[in-house]
Amino acid sequence: MQKYFSLSLLQRIALVCGFVTIMATRGDLCAQVAPQQQQGSDKTTFTVITPPDPNFIPMSVLKAKADEWMTGVDVELVMAPSGDPSAMRAMLFSRAADFALFSVLGGSRFSESGISGLSLVGVHVWKGVHLLAQESVENLEDLDGKRLIAVPAIMTPSHMVTNHALRMQGIHADFVSGGGGPVLMAQLSRPENAPLGFVAPEPMVSIILERQKKENWPVRYKVLLDSQAAASPETGETPLGGLWVVNPERVGNTRDAARKFIKGFRTAVDYVNNPEHIDEVAKLVSQAMKEVYGQQAPASVYRSMLQSGRLRLDFRQADEIEGVIRSELKKIYDVTVDKKVFRSEL
């Protein structure tokens, strides 16, 4: 992710367009042989789009445990830049994968904009966005009218759910996009550039908290607000991230394997939630983040995140929580979810 954010805008556009063209061509070739099943093999491989955020955590564990939890099924992970809706839109439009992990808000918007075939299998990320402020900040009122950073960008779920939570308490902040990578870290760690506060999703929150301690930043931040608890005080959680069907034709043609994949994903979520597995999960996630995204965060970052309670994962089928999704997205984002979003092949 750091390398991606160091590229110029034109370079990023070229990278995304080239990637989508390659993946779209690959998909056509796969379809001519057998949907998502390599010739001469009994194993079905599903391609899954994954951004470097909490959505990715169960998938990194599932990939490592595929032989144990879903015999005959494997997954291939495809990187999607975090906080880049245009790149995700291009990948979904070309059907560059069978499934994708991304926000419930984003998927609902993409479906409304005309991207066909998208359907929500289930929601698994319910908590993982936090507002951090400099240690000198004592309460939310200190942030009223102040300029804050939204990581990775404004108008992403992280920013919007936090902004909603602040406005519920009469706080109006001026958010600007923060991006990511070394530029963000330099801005946060230097007193002359440091914002009074910022909002970010996990695992970025844990990465920043560990780096400021390890590198002895002159500016220190603390978690000031659990955004989900403030935005939805009745439940303390919000439907943030889910598993989506991107290519219903391929999924429909391999329905038994797809259902095995969904069962394996649910097992992975439960495995992550088990305190006995924290050390193992932290190592698996750290390794996968390095291999897929080039992120160098050590396992201790993910161990801290899992132990802190800052992240809540719980896989729930979309059709069972349709009412919750509709009400939460309308309340927080003023988005009306189309019924077709819940008509999953599975």
C-alpha cells in the first residue's frame, strides 16, 4: 500500500486500468474452459478482491487453512487499493473476481449506480473505526470546528460514520483526506504538521499506535471515540464490511464449491474471534499483508488489535439482517438499499 500511494495519479490510473484489462481477459479464458476450475484439476479456485482493511483478516486466515476447512476449494487474493472507489468500481464492472470484500455502503452505492450482479452474502465487520486525538485533547468539544484527517479519505465509511457520530453530539469538524503510507506517518509524527485528531479504520489504528511508541514520536495520539458505539449506541456496532458476490454466473455454476467457501469463511471469522488463536492469527495476517500488499507491520500490531477489542467480527447472513442493514445505512449515510442487494446466489 505504501508503494501504491507513492505513485502519481496518472501512474495509479494506468496501473488500475492495466490490471482490470488483464483480469477481464483472464476471466473470459477461464469461462471458456470451466468456471473457476483449472483444467485437469478437481480443485475449484475462487478469486476474491480484498482491500487492506479489516475485511481482509478472515480471508488471510482462510487462505492459510483452505485445505483443512474447505477441501477441493482454494482462493486467490486480488489487491484492491483502500479508499479508491474508482479502482474498485472498475474491478467490479469488469467482473475481475468471483467474490469481493468491501464496505456495505460502497456495494449498495455500486449496485444503485448500475453495476449488475452484485449481491451481499453477509456482513462480518461491525466495529473497527476510531477517532484518535492528541493526548492533550480531553473531550470531543475540543475538536469542534477543528481540521481533522480522514484516513484514507473523506466520504469513505470510516469518515462518514465518525462524522455522523460527532454530529449526534453537536461536534462539527472539518475533515480532509489523509491518504496513507509514509506521507501520512510523517504528517502525524511532526509537530508542525500534526493534526489535532484523525479518524482511521483498523488495522491502521493499531499500526499508528505501535509506531508512535516504537519511534518515540514527539506527538502522541490516543483513541478518543469508538465510532460505532457513538453512532449506534443501542447496539455499539454498524454494518461496515461484507462479503459480496461479484460474478453470479460463475458462482451459480459452482454453487456447491461456493457454499463450501462461504462455510469456510464463517469458520475463519470464528477462528479469529477465539482468544486461543490470537498469536497464530496475528502471524498469519502479518504474513498475508506483507505478501499481498507489501505492508511490513509486525505480528505484534495485529495481536494488539485483536486483544484490544477495537475490532469486532461476526459473520451474519445478509438475508437474516436485511432490516438492520437498511436502517443503519439510511440513518448514517442516508442511503436506501435496493432489494436486489440481498438476492445472493447463495
